Amino acid sequence: MSNKSKDFYCDEVLSGNTQVEKVLETTNVLAFYHTHPFYEKHIVVIPKKHIVSLISVRRDDVNVMEEIFDVIKEVATRMNEKFGACTVSTNIGDYQSNKHMHWHVHFGKRIRD
């Protein structure tokens, strides 16, 4: 991510500036293969609405959150059926590389640090 870009997901992915391989898309949520994966199979799930992180979710975001969890569930189910396991996680604060809520669904060996 360049220094000019403050939000890779809004500025690049959702704008279409960076093309991604979509896994699942709904009205409010996009799941796609990570552009620089850390694991053998690595999918990112994001809301199309800018929400900073899990701890900044507001009551009026409930419909978006329901949709996010539906998409995470579907992606995780597919990965679990194919590989027998997966990890689902999100980061907050300084652990968050991009200040746009995003969830990782991944399987396999770590392929980079």
C-alpha cells in the first residue's frame, strides 16, 4: 500500500483500481483472494461500507454485520469442506494493517511473514 493510500480496501479494491479474484459478493460484502497471501489459501472478507474495525461497529451497522457473518460462514464452510479446516480472524488497533474492518479466512502453511 502506498503512503498516499489510507484505505487499501476502499481506495483500491472497492474502487476497482486493484483487480481481485472474487470468491463471493453480496450487496454489502465482498470476499476475495488476498492480493498478497500469507497462507496457501487466503481469503479476505470486507464490508463495502467503510467500518474501521470490529470495535467501531455501530447499531445501525447490524444488517451489514449479519451479511458479513453470512459470507464468512459460507466461505469458511466451503474451505472446511475442501480442506477439513480453516482459521477465521480479524485484527484490531495496531495489529490492523489497514484501517477498514476485514476478516481473514485461511488454510494451510504460512507462506510469508
